[in-house]
Amino acid sequence: MKFENTLSYAQQLDAQDPLHPLREEFLFPQQNGKPFIYLCGNSLGLQPKSAKEVLGKQLDNWQNLAVEGWFEGETPWMFYHKELKELMAPIVGAKPAEVCPMNTLTVNLHLLLVSFYRPDQKKFKIIMEAGAFPSDQYALESQVRFHGFDPEDAIIEIAPRPGEYTLRTEDITRIIAENADQLALVLFGGINYFSGQWFDMPAITKAGHDAGAIVGFDLAHAAGNVPLQLHDWQVDFACWCTYKYQNSGPGGIGAIFIHENHFADDQMNRFAGWWGYQESIRFKMEKGFIPEPGADGWQVSCTQVMPMALYHASLKIFEQAGFMEPLRKKSLSLTAYLIYVIGEVNATIGTEQYKIITPANENERGAQLSIIAKGDAKAVFNKLVENNVLGDWREPNVIRFGPAPLYNSFEDIYRAGELLLQLSREEAI
Ligand SMILES: *Cc1c(COP(=O)(O)O)cnc(C)c1O
């Protein structure tokens, strides 16, 4: 596509965008009486206008039904998660039985590792990407120690080649194959939070399985951002948060995926709780854990109705958008436009002031671009925020912009670029 760096052109793209009206479904933070240009949906998605109403309905149920709300009302709490499962499944390419909203991300990662990381003296190693989100590193290290192994021996991190910022699939699959004898688990991010690289998930899954390992993904930055086919790709398990691209609010409910291939495995360890017990007989309160079939059987504590209500509000907007295919189509154009606009900024300045480290190939990225900035980039970033453009900053020198197709416009990107250019020139003077 041939772009133009003008306001009228950006507005024309918005006028042609069938998803543009969905922007009206969200609340934008304000500063000095003006809305922010919000490019931080990769960190915390915006609040749907409907969130108050959907949450309010459950507060009403609590008020009016109290304990009877578990089985009565329009959406009895006992079964509320099933309504969400139907809407979550198309977002990650799963069957509804394979997904479940519960807990929060790192907690779920631990619970899933209990089931899927079962090391023995021969096969105990884990392969992950170097520079994974710290919470994932801590979770894996502590799990390895819990099983009596040393993270130094047990965890293999795959790093970019010298001088490169992202991983090559050929390196990932080769290292998996080389370690097949000792490999228990491959645990990768779907999209790396820092570089924005979307890993070749089907290739990694296949390589892991060929090596006789289990393959899981942390999809914090992928779920609701890029189209996923977890079921067809034969991914064993996955977990993600819903407060980034899926707008469920700070500390929003987490979610898990368990491939149906594992439903019948009754040898699988799990840390059980009453809410994972078979639903039809849960309230018999009997001794001896019998899991509910499917992902629901991994639930531990009773279902979190209020966080689910907030997530539900956003899921209904995903449904309205037609789920991931139209969203991805728009996301690709938004991000391509952002790449173009940053290129124009650099060209006008006359040097590569802003270097995009996220892969240029659209099959290797989602919405987010990570940009290494030269000079006093922190000063430029702070001024962007002062002037109502909100991206995020990652030490030492990376600006992340993650335009979200549900609520960002081409005009947002044009205006962010215009300001970036203006501020960079001022800083340089
Ligand atoms: C955002 C993020 C987390 C956050 O975990 P919480 O348990 O929700 O606090 C973990 N891992 C990755 C990869 C993330 O991007």
C-alpha cells in the first residue's frame, strides 16, 4: 500500500475503515481537558463504555439475589463462565471446552506447569526465549527448583544472534532438536513483550513435539492481538491475561487453554480445588477429587464474577467486530501506517533517529512496534506524554507503540508521528 503522511489522508483511511465506529465504544483517558492519543493497549486496554453497565448488572444481582445469584437471575454465576468461554474460543482458535477464564496469568502459569512440566532425571530441560517477561522467568526458575533441579542446568534460553534483536525460527527449531534427549518442555511467549516479535508458533510446536516435549505458550501479548489457532496447531497448553489487548481492566481475569488431547489423561498432576470438581455433583461436597472435563477442571477457587463481567463487556465488542479476522486486517494496516510514518520522521530528520526492532515481516509481529530511540529519547518520550500521546517506555531506550484496532485510528498515528517529529527537532536544537 502507498501511504501519505497527511492528516486528510489519515482521515480518509478512517472513513473507509468499517471498524472505525467501534472507537466510540471506549473511554479515552484525558489530560488538560483533551483525550490522549492512546497507543498503550499492549499494556492496559481501554475501558469499554459498557463496562459500568455490565458490571452494574452483577452488582444488582448481588444486591437483589445475594447468595441465590449463584443459581438464579439472567446469568446465574455458577454458569456465567460458559457464556465467556463461547466468546473467548474464537479469539484464540480453540473449542469452548478448551478455554476457561480464571485467576490471573502468572498464577495460571504455575498451575499449568504443575500439570505439564513433569521432569525426570532424563528429561528435565525447558527451552524458552531469552528476555522473556520477568514473571515468566521467575515462575519457571521456581518450578525447576521445586522439582529439585538447578535452573542453570535445566533452563535453556534462546537469544538473538549477535547484532540482531529478534530470534530466527531456524535457530529455535535447531536448538529444540539438539536438546531432544533431555527436553521436557518448550515454553515460549506468543509475542515477546519487548521486541514485539510474534514467534512461529506452529513451527515451535511441531519442533517441540518432534523432540518428545510438551509445548506451552504465554499469550499475554498475543491473545486478542493476532489470530491464533491453538487447537489446530496442537499447542498443549497456554495462558494469558485479558487486560492488555482484551480490555478487561487492571488485574483483570486470566485465561487458560488446554488442548482436548489432554482431557482424557487421568494421570495428570494438578493442584485441585472445589471449583474444578465435576460441576453436576460439585455440591455433594464429597471426598475424592473428580475433575470437570476440559479446561474447567483446572479451576481452583470459586468463579470471579465481577472480573468476568468486566471482561464480558469487552468480549461483546470483539464479537461485534467479527472477532480476529477483521481486527487483524485493520491492525496490519494501522501498524504498516505507523512504520511508514516513523520512516517519514527519520527521513525528515535525516538520520535513523527511531529504529524499529520489531520484525518488518507482518507474519512476525502483531500490533506493537518497539522502537529504539537515539539521543535523549526519554526526554522526547516524556514530552510526548505531556502532549497527550501515550505509548510506553522500556529501559534503556525503547518506546513501544501498540495501536489497537478496536479503538485506534489512522488519525491517531498521523498525529503521533507529527508530534514525534516536532519534539525530536526541538530536542536536537
Ligand atoms: C503482562 C505479562 C505478564 C503479567 O502477568 P500477571 O500475572 O498478569 O501480572 C506475564 N507474562 C507476560 C509475558 C506478560 O506480557
